[in-house]
Amino acid sequence: MFKALVVEKDEESGKTSAAVTEISENDLPEGEVLVAVDYSTVNYKDGLCIGPGGGLVRNYPHVPGIDFAGTVEASDDDRYKPGDKVVLTGWRVGENRWGGYAQKARVPADFLVPLPEGLDTRQAMAVGTAGFTAMLAVMALEDQGIKEGPILVTGAAGGVGSVATAILANLGHEVAAVTGRPEQEEYLRGLGATEIVARDELTEVTKKPLEAERWGGCVDAVAGAMLGRVLKQMRYGGSVAAIGLAGGAAIEGALITPFILRGVNLLGIDSVMQPHDNRLRAWERIAKDLPMDKLEAMVQPASLSDLPGLGRDILKGQVKGRVVVDVNA
Ligand code: NDP
């Protein structure tokens, strides 16, 4: 038997509740590889899966946790043997199949990536889904050719925003960090941001077809009114890597003008279904381009019993940086 955070649903009331409890290997889903989990993390989707909405969860009882890092305990696949260190992000693990909020997880071998050289399992989860996505966004901007001018990072004090800020600054780019939390200015400057932009400055919806050119590129975690404004402020030929919707599922106030008059690119980033080669490439880049002291500054440690509260906090946009869950604490 081992510990897991299990979410149950009361069929009559439709209410869900999450509690740390004991489960056994027999309870785990099918898969070729059994992993002894060291760490998982708290992402926005985890907040949804733990909470009463549960919109992403298909079946109850459910073990959330959309990412984990740990050590292979048993494997029916030639690519992995006991003792190998592995990382998992995406593939809807923790959403429609059981995930990382447990001391053991069983998954298909195709879902795993070997732990990149230079990272331990805790560092890999300090990066986690949010940091992996931030790296994919940076790579997508690079593929388009990064333009002159500051790169804007929205939702900057959150998970994706923090890692994107640190990577871009370390690569030598000027980073303008948008935050609704002015008290996080020192934290963001510590990650390498050279300019802090107040959230309010970019959330007013306007009918203007274009605004003064400001940003050479953008990693956007927020969407909503902010993305509508940012598109109109992009410099000629600049790209926006859209990764999230913490501020709304629509692009409010957006017009076609930035695309046809300034050649702006809107790039959609999905970390869930990335092909294996891209995953390896992104993890290698993370190990190379993300300074570990900056990563450490983002980390807030947690245990399985802290998760229900942290799930609520992340949905309210109140979590700073990355929450790393030690499932054995
Ligand atoms: P976090 O909650 O850690 O960060 C989101 C940040 O957005 C907050 O910290 C806050 O930053 C800002 N924010 C929150 N609410 C609002 C609002 N109403 N208006 C403007 N800004 C707001 O989440 P993550 O960084 O982990 O994820 C961000 C988004 O990206 C989520 O929507 C998530 O689902 C998505 N995502 C998508 C992935 C993909 O594959 N495309 C992978 C991972 C995440 P501040 O206080 O600094 O303003």
C-alpha cells in the first residue's frame, strides 16, 4: 500500500472531495512502466481536477497530478529498466487517467522521457509542465525569428510566466513582465525581467485597430482582454506564443489589423500531445538554458496534504512560481 491524493465524487449531490489515502498497485491503471514517484507539481489544470468543478476528470475515484518525476520500479518495455530516472508531462495523465499525486504511478512507456542530463527529479519538477510549456513557447518564437524589442511575458509571476522570464533573460533578451501583483516586482527582476508592466495597463478593451509598436515577441499565459491589446502593440513581424487562458477563454477586443497590417503571428502552444523528439529537444534546452539558481527562487515546497488548498489558490491566480510536491513527505 502507498499514499495518494484521491478525489471522490458523491453521485447523489455531485460534490467532489479530495483526501490523502492509501491505495495499492492493483488500483493503478494499465501501462508498461511502474514508476516510484519522487515529485509532482501544482498546475492550473490540477486546480481544476482537484476542485469541485472537476471538468477535466472523466471518471471517479481519480488521482490528479498532470506531471511527475521519479524512478522506474518495473518495466515491460525495453526502453526502460528498474532504476532509470524518468519525467512525465502531458498525455492527459492526471486528467482522464491517474497521475502523479501518488507514491507510485503506472503509465504507457511512450508517455515517459528519460530524465535529462544535468537535472535531478526535484529540479525536473520545479520545471514541470509549466516550465516545459514555457520552453516550447520560447522555441516557437525562435523558429519564427525573434524580433528587436522587449519580449513581453504575461501572467509573469505564475508558473509558465516565471520560467519563460528566466529562460528569455538568460538567453540575453530584454524581458517585460506583466503582473497583477506589484509586490512581486523584486521576484520578477530577480528572474531577469528588465521592465515590469502593471496588468491594468493592458486589460482595458479598446476599439483601436492598432497601437504604438512595443513588443518584439510575447509569451502569453493569460489571453482575454490582455491578448487583444498585446496583438495591437506587437512590432512588425513579431510573434505571440499563446499558451494559456488564466484571464479568459476569448481574445477580447482583437481585430484582424495586427495580422494583415503588421504581419503579426499568433502561435498556439500545446504541451499535451507533443511528439517524443520535440519533448527531448525541449528538455535538453531546459537543462542548458534555464539557470538552476533562478529555478530554485521560483520553488515553493508542498506535500500531498497541502494539495486541496493549493488547488484553490492556483485557480485564483495566487500561486507564485512553481509548487513542487514531495509525494513522500
Ligand atoms: P499560474 O496560475 O501559475 O499563472 C497564471 C498567472 O496569470 C497568474 O499567476 C497571474 O499572474 C495571471 N493571472 C491570473 N488570473 C488573471 C486574470 N484574470 N487576468 C490577467 N492575469 C491573470 O498558471 P500557469 O502558469 O501554470 O498556467 C497559465 C495558463 O497556461 C493556464 O491557463 C494553464 O491552463 C495554461 N497552460 C497551458 C499549457 C499548454 O500546453 N498550452 C501548459 C501549462 C499551462 P500575475 O499575478 O503575475 O499577473
